[in-house]
Amino acid sequence: MNTVSDYLKNGVIDIAPLLSLVLGKSNTELYAQNDYALDNNQQQQLSNFIQQREQGVPFAYLSGKKGFYHLDFKVTKDTLIPRPETELLIDIILDLLNKNQKYQVLDLGTGSGVIAVTLADINPRWKVSATDFSQAALNVAKINATTNINFTQGSWFDAVTDQTFDLIVSNPPYIEEDDVYLKDLTYEPRTALVSGEDGLDDIRIIINNAPKYLNKGGYLLLEHGYNQQQQITKLLNKAFHNIKTFKDYNGNDRAVLAQIK
Ligand SMILES: C[S@@+](CC[C@H](N)C(=O)[O-])C[C@H]1O[C@@H](n2cnc3c(N)ncnc32)[C@H](O)[C@@H]1O
């Protein structure tokens, strides 16, 4: 077995994208040139990728990239693989803020940089800052940046000095520490996923500290787990008002936006 057609017939998980990756061909080219015979190096590389994929390594870690909104992002084992659900945060922000006005925006826990980089790329007038406590993740985010972003390292607001912002956005870790779903996510950094017994440890820190870092009338936007919206709304009630909740494109509760009182 060594032609593209032979491999495509064998039913291995993600075989077409894996072939595209090894051969540097688009999906259309693969099918149009399906009698192409792979040389020894290509066969070896492909079987290595197939083996890793079968062991559960996500495709994005093999290709080293993942599409998000209108850009492609480098991802490594030090970064979460960006999820389509997180694109909802971008849509909410673009509906909320005026593209032509100047805003100070902070992305907490930026990972590969998807939120900060996408916003800064669409809105060159906005001043975007991004933090993470993982220096390795920040190094990847810096490579992904298409415009000037102020990257700083530290735990949540420790990474921010005396600045204040019109919008603070975060997709923090929010999975409960004994969630059964974690067994399917063993290749991504646990510190990007898990947040204490109820999954809310980091969200509590962000909600409690955000008021000090928000300008008058400023907003906090958080992504969260499908079953956390009620508890988060309660946590927000003291210092925030105009609380709006959002569902993701699968119909699950996924984000909360709130304005400082
Ligand atoms: C769910 S990931 C989100 C990454 C990226 N924003 C995205 O949406 O794909 C959470 C991120 O928060 C970072 N993080 C976890 N604990 C943190 C902390 N105490 N302070 C700052 N960042 C933290 C992780 O390193 C990770 O990059």
C-alpha cells in the first residue's frame, strides 16, 4: 500500500488531513492526484503521525496550527488548542465596542493568544494587553501576534501593574478537577483546563479582582462551563450590573458579560 488512494481507503482516523500534512497538498489536490505514490520518507512520516493520532494526540499538535476566526495560530503542547466556542467571545466584543474608538483591552490567560491577537488584528486602534502565567504559552502567543500587543507574565492580575481597562476578557481554566471529560484531554496542559473542585477557583479570583482594573463603565467578559452560568452571575452581582448571558453555537451556556457598577 503506497498510493494516496490506498491510504484514503483504509479508514484510519483523520487520514485525509494527515496525508495533506505529509504531502503538503490541499484536500482537492489529494483527491485529484490520488494515484500519487508516497516515497519511503513520506510513508514513514505518515505512519508516525497515524500512530500518534491513534494514541489520541490531537491533530492540531501534529500540524502545529489551528484556525481561529480569520487567522491561523501556532499551537504547541504548552498551549490549549483554541476551541470554536471561544469565537463567541470575539463576536460579543465586536458587537459591544466600536471599531473606530480607542479602547484598552486586557486578555487574561491568553494561551496561544487567540483572543488578544484576533481583536488587535481586527481593531488596530485598540490597545490590547495579554497575560499568562505560562512563559512558554506567551512565547507562542508572541509569535502569533500580527500587531503590537503588550504581553506580560504572571498569575492573573499580578501580571498587570497599575493599568486599567475598558474591557477585561478571559477564557480561564474552568473544568472541575474530577470531571470525567479530562481523560480525553490528556495531551493539553492541565493548568489550562482545571480550576479546583467546582471549576470556579480562577473565575472567582478574576471576578473579585477585576473591579480594581476596570475603567468607569468597563466590562468583564468570561467564558465558562455549560453548568456554571448561575453561580457566576451570583458572584458578579455585588460589583457588576447589566449582566448578559450567552449560549454557544451548540446551544450550551458559555459566556457572561457584565458592566462595573
Ligand atoms: C482555557 S486556556 C485559554 C487559552 C486561550 N485564551 C484560548 O482561549 O484558547 C486558559 C489559559 O489560562 C492560563 N492560566 C491558568 N492559570 C493561570 C493563572 N493563574 N494566571 C494566568 N494565566 C493562567 C493557562 O496557561 C491557559 O493559557
